[in-house]
Amino acid sequence: MTRMLRRGGTTNEERGEGMPQNRADHAAGQEGFALVLAILALMLLTMLGLALATTTSTELQIATNYRWSQQALYNAEAGVEAGKAILRNVSWATVLPVARTATPGAPWDGKTAAPSPGGGATPTYSRADQWGNPSRNFENSNCDQKGFGMGYGVVLDDGSANAPYQYVGAAQTFGQNLNGSFTLWVRRPLNFRSDTKLDDYSLDSDNLILVSEGVAPFTEGNISSSFGAANRAVQVIEVTLFRTTTSTASTCGFRSGQVGGSPMGAGFGGCGALGDRTAITNALAGAPTGTGAEINANR
């Protein structure tokens, strides 16, 4: 039996000359990878775009809210100044409710709520404003125990054609425009009694508390605007006013105004005469010299 020997190594199949077909099969399994990668990149960019859009929208809303909040504050401040101007020309006794010192439930302990808005106080007026909105007398009374249901007080109403001063744009009273409106309330200060109970201050009507609510954005009298309801900002300012007329005389003439003799109530006369200069020089560790004529001549 003859054994045949093969020289030259293995056959083509044994040498793997069929591998190009295997590589083609392997490459065919990677088809579509670029498409998947592109879709993932697109999804990432879309998410980034949505995040930026959301952030921008939020920042715009924050800026809008701040804008209207500041405008509401300015409107409330305008209301305070308007209220002071109105109150200079009316009797406070006619706009304040009668002091609750003899009404049922007064004095009260400052802990229990009043049985009804106002706690027995009767407003001088309780009429709708010129747009037909009902009076806001005793607003916030349900949350007011210390004031025994008085809330903000009664809407300022001096009986004029412009009153009540509720949802007012300044154009209604002073010829100026507001991007919004204000509402004014007045009430008596509380009297803290020696028996630890409370009642209304009743010695006179020269003391009151003025509350001003500024609202923005807001069209005068239009409380049903969808834009206003969605974006409305409210700011409330409360001030205590004293009505005292004084006058001081000096070489500059007479000046009259509120407490202190200043027209703006600053607590000092704007052109008062100088007092004893000895106290001034002593305070400055000096000694008075001269006759004083040179001081009076130069002032």
C-alpha cells in the first residue's frame, strides 16, 4: 500500500482562505449603528432645547411677577399719598365709624373673633363703587381677632362723586395714570385698656389708621379680567395718621402743618428762630463770645 505525502502545507480550506466571507458577515451585523447614534444625539439635543426653553419661560415669569409686584407696591404708596391728600380736606369724624365703646361685645379680650364683620361698627357709607362693585368694608375681618372683626376698616368715602375710593386709578382723582389701582380703608386705632381689654380709641377723631392696597396689573374697576386674575400682584401698606394743626412764627413768616409745625409733618419747623446759643457753644466745648448780632445778621 502506497502512502501519498502532500507537500506545501495545508489546503486552502485549512489555511482559512474562506475568511473574507466571515468578515463580510461580521460587518453586516453592524449595519444601522450610525442611525441609532444619530437618533440618540438628536434626543439629547432635543432634551437640552426643552430644558433651555423651560428655564427661559420660568425666568420670564419670575421677571413678570417681580415687575407687577413692584408696580403693586408703587400703587399702594400712591394710595397712601392720595389718602393723605383726601383726608386733609374732610372731617375725619365723618369718614370713621363710631368708636365701639358701648356696642355689644366691647370691650373685648383680643382673642375671640367678632360675631359679624366690623364687630358692631357701622360705616358712614356702604355703597358700591362707580363700576358697580360691592363695598369692601371690613375686608379681612374673618382673620382679625385683635381688631374684633374690623379688618382693614371701612372703605374711605367722603361722600364726593369720586368716592368710595375703591379700585381707583389715580386718574380718577389727581389726573395721573397708574398701571393698576388702589383701594383705601380707614379705621380707629385700638385703645389698650388697663384691664388688658381692647376698645376703639374714642377721645377724638384726630387719629386714624389708613390702609392702602395696591394692585397690578389692573384696569380701573375691572376685577374680572382674565389677564389680571392670572398675573395680579397685591401689596398692602398700613400707616397711622395724626391730625394736629400748629403754627410757628419767625422772621421767615408763618408756617402751618401737622405735628411739629412742618407742612410735611417732619417734626420741626422749616424756618424757626434760633434758640439760646449758649447751649450750643457749651455742647461744642466752647464759650459764647460776641453779642449775637453777627449770628442773627447772617441767618
